[in-house]
Amino acid sequence: MTEAQKVVWIIDQYASWRSIATRQIKFCNILKEYGYDATIICGSFVHKIGNDLLNNHEKFRFMEIEGANFLVIKSKKYKGNGIGRILATLKFQKDVLKVTKKMRKPDIVISDYVGLFGNRFLKYKTKYGAQFITDVLDLWPETFIDMGVLKRNSIIAKILYRLERKAYRIADYCMFSFEGGADYFIEKKWDTQSGGDLDVAKVLYINNGVDLCEYNYNKQNVVLEDEDLDSEKFKAVYLGSISDANNVKLIVDAAKILKDRNDIIFLIYGDGSRREELERCCKDMGLENIKFKGRLDIKYAPNVLSRGNLNLFNFTNMPLLRFGCSPNKLFMYLASGKPILSSVSPKYDIVSDRECGIVVENDAKAYADGIVRFSMMCEDEYNQYCKNCETTAMCFDYKYMLETTLLPVLRS
């Protein structure tokens, strides 16, 4: 059977083109480029935004968006992360099996459902013999336990762990978006060397990367009119959500320390639950060296980041960082070719391990000192950091990662 005849289903309830989940679109387009008949199967309700992509009477719709083939299935609306979302997830799994019943069965399934509520899509492997790859973007229920939502030894946690382990065991490959996937198996003693039933040899690693071709085009051609980006001042740029998890207050506190430095300006692009509070805080303190720019259309991100001098990378440290991390913006930062100042220290730390920037303590004084250090850095040292970022970004280009990691196993 040739690649052109192989049907690939990428099943992700939240992979609509209006969400921030571009990973599935890149996978789909690259697989199509290599001759696979690839389709993204997702729900119609857009997570976090609240829009429904289908009309009330529609049960599903086939469409092509951004070059990717979609099968959008009517999904249940919900608010927050409570029981409504759980019911929507269960209904989506049921409806996928129903809607696709008369379609040609897939040769390959890439699905992000693992331990949370089980994975009914494993049926495509057990009943029809499809090659099955779990795309592990988050660890469930481990995330709930780290957040304090579940107790590790509770009955619910044990059931979820059992479902998770079963999904990993049945899958042909387990593709993690963070580098420590094998570490997770070993920590749980699920690996064969510890007497378990999971072979770490079937662990794949494809992080949330960047499409360098698209990125570099947008960097040059999709230009944001912003006089602050044209400033001669040293520009420390943050891009992303402004919420508790992202710890943007650290940047505000650093700006307060550096308020008398007229040569440094902080530019914050993004929105979130803490934005108004932090803006008000800056106003009350009379900080003129920090500006909140609001939500940024992602197409402008390459141009914005490349016109700054330093990219700020910070969020709340969590125990899960012991397995690595995979924030989308990190790879946009790398592709900008500008150094990174980080306040987080995950295992497999891309910033420090590849010398793409400096990692400091999660402390306002240390953060401010790091910014000053970059602003006063000699040209040769600064340019070396820039070069390291560009080189590292090439390793996380989506096409490169799929060519070197995913395509070989699909052909095996």
C-alpha cells in the first residue's frame, strides 16, 4: 500500500482552526504533502472562546481550512472545566464513532485522548488493525493531582491511571510533546525494566514547534504598526496570556525596579484575567516603562518578536516540569532569533541547555538584573545567543520533526 492510499485521522476535540491548537493543522498539512489522506476530526465548540462552528441543525461538516482537511462534528457546549466539559468529551467520543461509521476506516489514528475518561478510539486498532499513536499533550490525571484537584491515592485517580496505562499499552507509539515521556513511564514503574508492561522504545518526542517557512514569511511581510517597536530603547517583550499561571506580575515587579532606566521599555502583548489588575497596578505606581498592548493576532507575532531585543519567558513553576515543557510561544521566541530571559527551570531546559538565553531565579530582582545584563551585553556575546536561538528553532521546525520522528514510524 502506498502512502497516497493511507488514511490518517488526527482526532482532537479542540483542534479547530479558531483555537490556539495549530499542532494538528501542521501535522495534517505535512502528512498531505507526503501523500497521506489526512483529516482532522474535531468538535464544533471552540474551547475557551465559546463559538460554535456549526449551525444548530448540522450534525457534522467536511471542510478545508488553511489547507487542512477537517471533519467538524457537532459538540456539546459547556463552561469552564467542570462536569459540563466531561460530558462534552464523552459525547464527542461517542459521536465520532457514529459519524465515521460509513467512512473508510483509517490506516493510522493519531489521538490525544489517553487516560481521561478512557479512549474509545482505541477500537480502530483493536477491531480494525489501524496503527495507533497517542499524542500526549498533557498528563492526565497527573495534572489534576499536581493542581490539588485529585488525591494521588483516591479511587478516581487510580481508575484514571489505569485507563491511561491501558491506552499507552495498546497504542503502537506514545508521542509526547515534552521530552520526558519515558521518564514518566519509569517514575510510575510502568516500564518493562521496572517489571511493568510499557516499552519505553515506543516513546516518541515531538514538541510543540514552529513552521519556519510561515514564520519567516510573516516576520518580513506581516508588519505591525507600533511606534514602540521602532524605539531606540532596549525592548523586553512578553507575548502570551496574562493570567496567574503565566506570572506576568514578575515582569511588572521587574519594571518597577527598573523604572529609572530610561533606556529600557517593557512591551506586553496578550490578554487574560489579570491584565486589568496589572495595568491598574502599573498606573498606580506611575510606571511609564511598561506598556500593555492587548491581544495580538498571532500572524503579527513573528514581526513583533523579531523587532524586540529580548523575549521574556515566565510562568508558574509546577511539579510537572520534571518531565519538560512545551509552551507554543517558546518556539516562536526561538524563531525570532532574539535571546530569551527565563524564570523557569524545567528538566530538559531548551533555553539553558542550548544556550538560547539566561535562566534566573523566579524573583523580580534577579529578573531585572537579567534584563540589564542583556541590555549591556557586548555585541559578540549577544549575537551568539541570537544565533543559538535560530539554530535551535530549526530543530523544532514542524516539518523537520515529522520527517525525522513521525514519518519513519508511519512507514514501518
